[in-house]
Amino acid sequence: MNPILSTRHLARLCGVTLLALFTLPSAAEERPIQVTTAQLGEIILFQDYSAPATTLSLNESRISAETTGRIVNIPVQIGDQVEQSALLTELDCHDNELQLQKAEAGLTRIEARLTLARRQIERTQSLRKTSSISEERLNQQQADLRMAEADRQAQYATLAEAKLNRQRCEIRAPFAGVVRERLAGEGEWVNPGQPLVQLTDMERLEISAQVSVDKIESLQQAQQIDFETNQGRFPVTLRRIVPVVESLGRNREVRLLFHDDRALPGSSGRLLWQSLQPYVPADLPVRRGDTLGLFTVVQGKAHFLPLPEALEGHPARVDLPSDTQLVIEGRQALVEGARIELAN
């Protein structure tokens, strides 16, 4: 064998080997990464939120006496449902009845004075035609008539007050409700302002909920809000967000109204609603550097979309078209600009 040829052959073989060693990694780097994708609209979810809430009656009233007297009858019992104007307590009204009779008698006396004063003036005016009576006497009679009319007006007020005091002997329900407590007993002497019956309004109800400040916006945008208790689930409507933030819990009080069906006053439960803002599942974002984000496909290559507000282990809020193609499987191996091959 020619030694020169053997050397050349050996050199050529080494060159081919080295070329292969340098070109193999480059080919591996160019090999596309297989991934699976899905449209955003197929995988988005909407956050469910809840907050503690309680049903409140707008009228939890202690119905009091408005006049003095002795209780002769309390026709209602605890738990009774009463209509508006129903009798709750009845007082002995003999004193008030006597005052009313005196006021009526006083009005009758004043009416008689008025009648006499008018007749005297008519007679005096007829006698003046013959000049047999002085003008001073006529003026005096006219003054007496005006005083009698003023007394009648004052007596009307006295009579109205006496009638009102007689009506106050019957304490009636100012609204339809449920008797929660009897605060006095039959035979007791009561004074004005003394509570007799506690009444709870069953018609005018509201829901009070404590909502975290970061959830207020989602509650305002929610298409449906429900109040869930052990009595069932009730659709409700947002009435008012109290413009005050509690310093301890960083919550805001929210007031809501029932639609048709209502929970009982005092019922506790949860306020439930769903955000309209789309989110992606917590395990979908990947971290690149210090940023969490999603990978999409752009012209066969991976493109990283940062999500600055995303938190590790939490669903991430997105604001992308629903037909955006997101990489689902294989995303952990991707970098910006990597070639992608879609798996079947």
C-alpha cells in the first residue's frame, strides 16, 4: 500500500467525522418541537366568587305607647303575622273619652255663643236704621262675634287632640310583620314612649354582604347574583355599594334586593356570582425569566405572551381574542422563536 495514499485517506476520514460532529447539534437545534394547541375560547374559565351575607329587615321596630293608660288587652302572641293597622295593644281609655266629651261640649257652647252674637248683630243693624242704637254698641257686638269665632277655632284643635288621644288607646301595627316580642303585660300602667310590642317587617327586606374591595368590580359587572342559604337559592339585584371601606377587613358593605322569593329575615348565607372576565387555568402559564406568560403559535414559531398580573398557582386573567391559538402540551420546552410542529 502506498503510504501517501493511506495518509490522505486517513485525513479525509477525520475531516468527515469532525464535520459530522459539528453539524449534528445544529441539526438537533433546528428540529421542531411537537406541541398541541387549543383556542382560548375552548379552555377559558370564569371565576366564581362568594361573600358572607345576611338578610335584614328594614323595620325592626319596638312599637310604643303614645298616651298614658292601663293595658286591658294584648291580642297578639309571639310569632303572629299581622297586617298593617292590626290591633296590637289596647289601653283603658276612660280618661281620654271624658276629655273628648268635654271638648265636644265646649264646642257646642261656643257654637251657641256664635249664634247669639250673629242674631244680636242683625237686630242692632236693623235698629240703627231708626237711629235708636249707637254705633259703638254695634262695634262691640262685632268684636264679640270675632272672639267667639276664634274660640271655636281653638276648640276645634282641642277636639281634634281629644280624638287623637282616644285613638292612641289602640296601638296598631304601622306595617305588616311578625310579632317578635311582647314587652308589656295586661294590667300594666304605661306612659308615652314605653315599648309594648316588637314587630319585624316581612316585606321590606334587604341583603347585607361584606365584599372584598378587589371583588367589587366583578360584582358590579356580574350578569347574575344569587343568595344561597339553607332555605334555597334566591336571585337578587345589586342596590347599593356603601362608599366606605372597613379599615380592618378591607371590605365594603353591599346592599341587595330580592326579586320575588325571599329568605327569612336574619337568614345567613353566601352571596354568589361569576366574573365576566375570562381566565386561563392556573397550570397553563409558564415562567420565562421573572415573568409568567402563555405561548402562542405565530407562523410556525413559538411566541411568548407575558401576563404581568399573573400569580403562580392562580388562574390568570387574559384579554385576548377567543380564537387565539395557545400551546397546551409541550409548552415547557419552548423558548421565544422556537420552531413548532403541531401534533395530531
